Amino acid sequence: MNSQALDEFEGLVAKFTELLIGDSSPENIEKIKVWALYSHIHKTMPALTGHWNGLHPEMKAGVRELYEEVRSLNQKLKAENQKLEQQAQPDPANGQES
């Protein structure tokens, strides 16, 4: 893959990170890369991740923490977006039409 394609892919991952957790800092981009790749491997080859987890129990705990962090950040972002959407909608009780 050439450098332009890699740069464009990095842009895609950065946008995915921003949309998923609301922050596309370099640290978060790396976390999402690990999270996404591990998720894919776990779904397509669960025996491989099971074997790896058995060999590296401390890493399994780290991956679990990463999953929880991504889940928490995603839920927080969804709640913030939902709140903003509700604030942007006119309130029919105040005589405003929707």
C-alpha cells in the first residue's frame, strides 16, 4: 500500500474514532485500532483469541479494560448527542410547532 493510501486510511480511522467516542486524539486512534482489530479477530477466529488469552491473561484483562473504556466513551457521546437533539427540537408545550 502506498503512502497516500495509508494517509487516507489513517484519516478514515481518525474519523471513525471521532464518531465512535467523540475524540480523535492520537492516543485514542491507537486504542480504537487495537479495539477494532481485536474485535474482528475475536469474531472471525474465536479459538485464536481464546488461545492467546490463555497464554496472556494479563493482556486479556487489558483488552477487557479497553472494551469497557470504548463502551463508556461511546455511551457518553450518544447521551450528549441525544441531549443536543432534544434541545434543538422546538417544544410544542410552549406554543412552538415542530
